[in-house]
Amino acid sequence: MTETLPVGDRPINLTQVLKLAGWSGTGGSAKIMISEGLVKVNGEIELRKRRQMQVGDRVELVDGPSLVLARL
């Protein structure tokens, strides 16, 4: 099941998305998840911690939940 994560129009990076979604308690743990290849963006493994995200991007954990970024 894919959830929707409202982010509005503000710039947001992948690390912030993982924290906002509640998938990571800290920025450090979010960065580890990304560097270990556990996060996909739009179906592809993403290794850039500071990747700038856009409304409509789909983020998922490998073998885990997924979400789509949405306007407020």
C-alpha cells in the first residue's frame, strides 16, 4: 500500500523525507539507510543523501513501505 506524504512547495531532500515519514528517527540513521542501498526513488536505488525531491516522487524502502510526495 502506498501512502501520501504532504510536503507542500518547500524544497526537501531525501534524508528529510525519511525523517518526516517516520521511517528514520534521525538524519544520521536516514543517511545510513540511503548509503546501504535500502531506499528507492521512482523505482531506482538512490545513494544520494541530499537528492532534492519533487511532488509526485515515489519513495520506498526495499522490501518495505512506499509513499508518494504530495502538495499540502
